[in-house]
Amino acid sequence: MSRAHRALCGLTAGLAVVAMLAGCGRTIAGTPVAEGANSGSPSPHNDNSQQYPNLLKECDVLTTDVLAKTVGADPQDIQSTFVGAVCRWQAANPAGLIDITRFWYEQGSLDNEHKIADQLKYQVENRSIAGVRSILMKPTNDPNGSCGVASDAGGVVGWWVNPQTPGIDACQMATKLMELTLATNA
């Protein structure tokens, strides 16, 4: 390696160190906020971790044993099929397979869920679940009787229970899952 090449490499490395130190030593004005908080403006959901501690557990809000029991399935016959902003499981109830879906949109609203359900022409009933403003939603053309509930808690949280065979009370199951989710005891 030539002397000029070594000097150029040394200069480049030195400039990289100076740039890195300058970037790390900079002060940024502002107030730190917790992850998920609405920075800058007040939000009715800022205290959701205290008021609804189970919401922050995402897909682990209820154990698979609790999910299975709620839908009448054996805890050995339930499996997670997707984890993300929407959590999904499939359970084998003696009457047939049941798909279970949970969602939580921190910046969502119950009013928006109601509007979407109306657009989809679902039957929508206003409810209070565990003292929280909620809606129950049923597709009008589903022969298997799927049912969902959404509640105004830390944004909007919801459960859907979709039996793959008719004759299962999906609304009772979805409502029970929501009651368990909204429980204030972690």
C-alpha cells in the first residue's frame, strides 16, 4: 500500500470518527415520551397500561389454556396461527374447528369499528362489557354464526370467534374473551 493511500485511509477513518462523535454528542430539544404514547398532544389513552394492564401483553393477553377453555376446546387442541398486530389461533372444539382472532389498535376507535361494521352490513349491538363501552358484531350472511366484539379500551381492542361449523355460540365466547381481556387484575 502506498504512502498516499495509507494517508487517505487514515484521513477517511479520522473523519468517520469525528462525524460519529459529533452525531452522538448532539442535544435534541423535547420531552421524552413512553413508547406508544401520543407525543405532543393529550390522549385519552395515555393511562391504558394502568387501566387495562392486559392490553399491553399483545398476543399473550390470555393463555392458550384460557382461550381453549372459553371456546370449549381441549388445551392440547389449540395452536397460534399468526402473531402481529392481529393475533390468531385455531382450536378444535368437539363441534368443529374455531378460528379466534384478537386485535388491538392503540390509535383506533370504537366509533371507527362501528362505522366499518355498518359498511359491511353487520348486525351491530351496543354493549357494555366489564363496564367498558363496546359493540357486538355479527355478519348477516355467515351460516356458521361468527361473532366479534370491540371495546373502547386503550384505543380499540377486539375479539372475533369464527366457528367453521354451525351451532356454536360465538357471541358468548367472544364476549367472555373480552371480559377476560378487560379484567383490571393482571
